[in-house]
Amino acid sequence: MIIALNNKCNLTKEEFLQYKEELNKIKKNVKLILCPSNIYIGFAKVTNIELGAQNVSKTVSGAYTGEVSAAQLKSMGVKYCIVGHSERRKYQYETDEDINKKVKLLLKEGITPIICIGEEKKQRETNSHIEVITKQIKEDLKNLTNEEKEKVIIAYEPIWSIGTGLIPTNYEIKEIVNVIKYHLPNTKVLYGGSANENNIEELREISVIDGYLLGGLSLKPEKLDIFLEKVEN
Ligand code: PGA
């Protein structure tokens, strides 16, 4: 079971140091990946938690002010990197083509991309969600070899579910995970979107899920601890 913690743009330095202390104390009975803000990556390593990033540059290196490259992430011990989160697609105008470039650069450096895909509410309501997901899979993983496809992780995150407390039914999640696994039979698939310590028992009934990507819950170590306890039982 893989649990990725997406801190997003949260925590000041003091808050992060305190948070790290608390993370040190929680149960680590699953593979945990911490994705802090880039500025904390240098001191974010917690025992038994792998280091991840929230984004990477689509360029190799050079005159790209403000960007952080895959090689730089690797040199800081980063093993995983979230790519194509819906917030980046929406607010930073990231395209599937950009995401595909990032995925390739990460794989070249031996970093595992956690590629986020998911539909908007309207797309689900108009029954085009499977089409949307399939397009994202094809474009984000374009020209990858089968071996490379097995190395990436896909996070299915319905956009309408992120941070809203709304969650698809188990049937709806399972349907999408099965579509992903139809195209990528040996690729791990996470679910993300309002997963928490209260709904994990129900989510656990979806046996095709390989783990979870947590946003809000990642910032609450006590509740995260309860979540992790329930994930294993
Ligand atoms: P959430 O966010 O758990 O707060 O819904 C998940 C995510 O955006 O990765």
C-alpha cells in the first residue's frame, strides 16, 4: 500500500519542523511518501518516509528562473514526484504535453512520477469521464515503453472531489481504476480526493486500489495516524 502526502503550498518553516517531529512519531506500516514544498526538501527526510516533490520543470536545466529540474530533485534525494495535479493544470495552465515532458525527464533521472488524472464534475455528469481519463492516460504517457509505463504511478483524483468532502461511490472509483488498469495493467493506481480517517474503511473495500494521495489529511498527523491504522486493518 502506497500513501503519498501532498502538503501543497502550506506550512511555514517552524510549522514544518514541528510537523516533521509529529510525522516521526506516527505508524509507518505502509510505504509513505512525503511531498513538501520544494524549499523544505533539503531537510524534509523523515525515517521510513520516502521523499517526493510536488512538481518538476519541463526543461532539463538552464535559464528558466524559478524552475527546479528533475536532476536537481534527484540530487536532493527525491524518489517520487507528483505531476499534472489538477491545481497545476488549472492555475498554471499545464497541458498534457507539458506533463508528458515532465514524466520523461523524471524517468530519465530514476524518479517515479505520480501522474494525476481526473475528471471535472460536469464531465462526469455528461458521461464523458471515461473519455477524459483515457485521453489523459494516452497523452501523459505518450511514447513511453511498456517498461517505463510500469514504473509510473497513476493517481485518480476526481477534480470535484479534491478538498470538497465529496467522494465518488466505490462503484464509480472502481470503474475508473479498472479503465486505468485496462490500459496500464502493471501500473500502480492511487485514489485521491477527500480521502480521510472516516471514509477509509469504505474505500478499502475497493481492492483494485494500490494506495492513496492525501492533501488535507497530510497536514493532520493525528488523523493521518488513525487513517494509517485503518488502512492496514
Ligand atoms: P484532498 O487533496 O485530500 O485535500 O482532497 C488531494 C489532492 O489534491 O492530492
